[in-house]
Amino acid sequence: MKIRDLEIFLDLLKTKSPTITAQNFKITQPNVSVIIKNIENMIGTPLFERLGKKLMPTPKALFLGGMWLEVVQNYYKSLEVLLEDDLCLGELKVASTHTIGEYFLPKILFDFAKKYPKVKINAQIYNTQECLKLLKMGNVDLAIIEGEISKEQAKSEGFKREVLCKDELVVATSDFILASREHYIDALLDKAWIFREYGSGLRERFLRELGNIGREIPIFLELDRISAIKDLVISRGALAVFSKMAIKKELEEGILFPLQIINLDLEREFLILERESQIPNGALERFREFLESWI
């Protein structure tokens, strides 16, 4: 049944005249009769009593009229909502790497959800390789990663790549004396180094930088949680590499200290990746704008 059929039925309830209803909708009277007959066949019972030229609605017709009026009103209301310029609804699925998901995104997601309450946000945290896999499979709309991926690599995987912002890696220690002077990496190789798991963008970036200066570091322990690594650096005197934003509070409070390592470039980028085939939607576009306003 079409919305127009419901509208004709509702109009007939008011006019009680197929002729007048036909004029209102600029159709013929037989067309009105056919539409009403089809509805009666579908319901399985007559809905109008024929009294001369008038059609008197039955109690069942009046009952259906009340329900179908709401259906028609909601139909047009939904069209108005869909045509709004600032429409933002549906589900937004975002995958991010650990530092971003734990220390960068939460406040942004909270404020976005507050501004756009009709959007259901599904945020997931994985390492870089897992984020890329989810994006490629279509399980998420957007991936925000710490791992390095060139424009050429992104294109070959079917992704659009954009730099979100710069980030800085920090080798951290709880030993104030150790952090009070600069070091070559060779002087720190005997320390207990804790790294993120294989596939972590942070890990790959740091180890690649060491490779650039011809050094290899012994990995004492691998963990997949930043909070667990941070705790061991604080309580056990281990060394680890963090995003500066992940230990901002500890640095400010003097719980952790940055180690100055000579000849290491520890700058990196946070990247936004989308599928090139991604169909644009209001929620995704608004979130991109929201992200950029935060930078």
C-alpha cells in the first residue's frame, strides 16, 4: 500500500464523497473506488456503508483512520528531517590505535555525542594493523592511527589518507638522575625495555628510527596495554617509549621524566584513513569537521 492510498482513504473519511476526494487528488472517481476496494480486500471487511452518494465510515474505518493518520504524519516528518542541512544521525564506527583511543579521542567523542545525540558512536581500540584490517573489511567507517603508512601504500589498499596532527614520542624513566643528562642509545641498551606488542605503530616507529642509526634494542617484555607499561616504568625502573600525550600528567607531576637521546628523531604523525569507496554520510562528515576543529 502506498502513502498516497492512505491519504486518499483519510480524505474520504472526512469528505464521505468519492467525487470530492477524487477532485482533491485530481484523479477520477473510479480510481478512488478501486483504491478503497483494494484496502477493504486487504482488511477483509467493508470499511464504508454506502448511503446514496455518501460513504459512511464504519467504526473499524475510523479506528484505522486514527492509526494511519499518524503513519502519514510520521512519513512526512521523516522526510523533513532527512532534508535538514545539518542532519546528523545513524551510527559512527571508529577504530583507533591505543594512544589515540585512550588519551586523544575520549573527550572529542564525548563532546561530539553531546552535540549530536542522534548519532550512536561505536569506538574500538586496536593496534595499527588491526585497525587497517577492520577498515578494509568495512567494519568501521574511519581509522585514526599512529602507524606509518605512506600515501602510496594507502592508495594501494584503497584508502584515503590525511594527516590529523603531529605527535612526539618520549622515552620515559622514573629515574630523575638518569634523565638529568643526554644519552646515546648505546648507553641504555642494558636497561629493561618494555615495548608494545607487534603491530603497534608506536613500536614500529621507534624501532625503525633505531634501525636508521644501525642499532637494535633488546626487548625485555612486551605488553599490549599502555597503562600496564606505564606502571612498570614507575614501579620497576624499566624504560619504555610513549606518546608524550599518554604521559602528560606523569611528566607534569614529576612521576616520570623524559630521556634525551642523541641523534634520534622521535616526531611522528597521527593519520586519518577512510575507504575510497566510502559512501558519504552526515555523521561521518560532521565528525571529520569536529576532529579538525579540535586540532
